[in-house]
Amino acid sequence: MRQITIGVAFHSPFYSPLFVAGRLGAFRDEGLDATIVVPPPGGTIDMLEKGQAPLVLSGVMRSFVLADRGGQNLVAIAEVNSRDGFFVVSRTPVANFTWRDLEGKTLALFGLAPTPWMCLQTALREQGADPTKVRALPGLDPAQGIEALKSGRADFLQTGQPTAEELVRDRVAHLAGPQAPIVGHVPYSSFVVTDATRKRDPEMCAAAVRALTRALRWMAARDGAAIAALIAPEFPETRPDTLAAAVTALQNVGIWSDGPRQDREAFDRLGRMLVAGGLIRTAGKYDVLVDDSFAEAAVNAVRA
């Protein structure tokens, strides 16, 4: 049994496939004794570069940024999150909400990663809304964002799960809408390794992707309540009914596919969004930042 550390960007049900793989014993079945570690925000890439983890579950955005700045190429080997997992909630109810309702209002952004706002800006334009007319409030951690909403400093809040569900259930906020349907298919988060690890340790890469594939297949055959029940021990701070609702909300907007294959068009769409949002100047190429061979092999190997 090989011991490995897997870094994950945040402790969130958004990353349910990772926790499902652990709870099902899928990693152990593949010969991996996996320990999941959550570093400080933005720290997954540091874990790779410092050799603290051979594999991380991280936003592909960070691979784009590193490549754009002349850093080493990090390679995505399996797609975990296929949609944007963020939700917009409002301080007061908005009847028949449309995305143009954000114009002229203050939106407290998720401050721990740029991708949610990068994706939303392009999606707003595609919906006929003007993101430059949204008063974006950046740089807030989750607690500060909630406080901005409660105090009236913000009209809307961009947040993930289970926070969105908790705020709605506690009658602090009202659901405006999920970002996933308007953002569309993008490789939001993936298993990422250094190019050196990909070449030096293909057995570990292949085993981890097979474990992920088993988790995704298991999830695709079950509802949100069943998924939440399996991973509940990983989230003792969240009420079971809230966790079930949060996982169901994510599942209902297609956050997880039934397999880890990585789509070229979806990758290119994310790159265009990051360029349009001003995060990067040039989007890296699929053939440089993605290796889909492990995912392809896993899909063929894992039949159940």
C-alpha cells in the first residue's frame, strides 16, 4: 500500500468525488493510502511545487495562471468538477430573478479564488447583462462576504455550498440562482500533477484516476441524499439535512460527470473566460496543460 497526500483547494461538498472515493475505499482498492489535506487558500500549487503532495484537486485556473506567468507546466489528468459550483444569493427576495438584476447592485464576490467572478463575467455578457454595471465587492473571505450581505453593504453574495443552503435555510438570504447553467461546461477543478510526476510516476496517476472514476460512476447512479449520507463523516460541522440539500443542489446543476474525461472545447472556453476577465494574457494550450490518457484508460478499465 502506497501512502500519498492529496491536496484539495477547499473543504467543501463541491469536491464530493474525492471524499466519495475515500469513503468507498476506492483509493485503497487501487493500492493508495490517501490522506486528504486542505492547505491555506491558493496553496495547492505550492504543495505540488514543494513536493508536499504528488497530486492535488485544484482549479485548472491555476495551471493557466502559472503557464501565463512563465512558470512550470502543471498537467490536468482527470476532470472532477465539470461546472461552476457557485450560487448567487440575495439579501431581499427578487421576484422572477434574471441576471440583469445584478446591474446597478453590489455583489460581494467569493474572495478566495478568482474563477467564480471570471466565469460569471463572460456568462453575464452571454445573458445580455453588463458585468461592468455590477458593483463588484472583491477581496472578502466567506465570513466577510456574509457580513456584507447582512449589513446591507452588498445586495447579493456569490458563495459556494453548503454556505448558500445554510443562508437560505436560516432565512438570512434568498436564492437568486446557480452560476452553473449560464457558465456551461468548463473544467472547473481537476486532478493536477507536475509534468515531472506525470512522466516519473504514471502508475500513481493511473491508480488515482481509476479511483476517481469509480467514485464518479457511483455518484451518477445515486441521488444527493445518498451521496451526502456517505460523506457526512467528512463534514461533521454541517447539519445532515443541509448537507443533503447542498449536494443535491450541486448534482442538479450538473457539477459532476459520470467520468473524468477532459473536453478540449470546455478547456478552451475556460481559457477564454480567464483572458476576458483580465486574469491572464494568453491561455495555455490543451495539449500542454492536459493529458487525457489516464482518464481515457480509466474509463475503459472501470466498468462498474
